[in-house]
Amino acid sequence: MTISTEPWASQATTTNHQLLHLPLPILAALADGDLPSAQDHIPTTTTTTTTTTIQLTPYLIGPECRHVWHMRGTQIKADPLEAPWVARLVLADSTVVGRAGFHGQPDDDGVVEIGYAIDPLHRRRGHASAAVRIMLDVARGLQRVKVVRAAVGVGNYASRKLLDQSGFRKVGEQWDEVDGLEDVLELSVA
């Protein structure tokens, strides 16, 4: 398997979740808080019976997301090969419920870090679990990925429980400028 900008989905989940890649023009608009411009760049999907346009939500330009879009946009501008790895929307039945992605390409040791956040209006419905499962499936399908890492704020009990249930184990702690003290967890996928 090679990494691509195509939507990611899991065969293991019974729900209809996808992680949809965000191209740079959408990232830039979201980072600027310009939801209408970002929406203008969202493609329409047409089948024989329906036409669907994914509707972006105000959550995506809120404080939990804008700094991430800015950071990922800067990262992609510096290295376009990062684009398929970072900045994806979490979709549940074509509804935007959050964001997810890797923090970048695997390092020289084959370690890649995941990140995700679910809109408060959609939490506690299995969307984060589905996003993590999809990212783990992608990581397992890539020979160069050996370990998946996640960092979670020490007070984020729901996310910590999800990572524990997914097989992650604590390997240390770190200080994050945005989130404060975080537990660092890892899962071998080799």
C-alpha cells in the first residue's frame, strides 16, 4: 500500500466513516476562518441517483481546529509530500464530525503520530474510535510504519480510554505548548 490523497476507510468498521484529505486551498481558508471560501473548494460527489456536497461546519474554524489547519498548511508548503499524511476530515455518512490525520510522514525509525478531534456536537458516538481504527489500518498497510504514537492530555480521559482499548501503551510524558502535560503512548504495528 502507498499513501495517497484518496479517502481512507476501514474494512473493520461497520459504520460508514471516512477520512477525507483536505487540499491546501481548503486548509488555508479554514486557517483564516473563512468557511465560505473553504466550502467553495469542496468537491461535489455525483452518483446515478444523488448529488452530494459535504457541508463544512463552524467547528472547523473554531479554536480547536484553526491552529491545526495553520500548522498543517505550513508543513505542506515546506514539504508537499506531507500532504496525504496530514489534515483530514472525519466523515460519518457524509457528515463532517471532526478532524484527524498523522502528524507527518514516519520518522527514520518508522514512527508516525496520530491526531484527532471530534466536534463536541458529535462526541460519544464512536467517531473517534472509527478515526483511530482507520489510521491504524492505514499505518498497518504501510511497510515503512513500525510504531504508531499518540499524545493525549492527562485530563482527556475519553481519548486515553480509547487509545488504551486500541492497544496503545504509555511510554512517557511530554509538555505540549497548546495542551500542556501529555501522556505519550505507542502501539507496534510491524
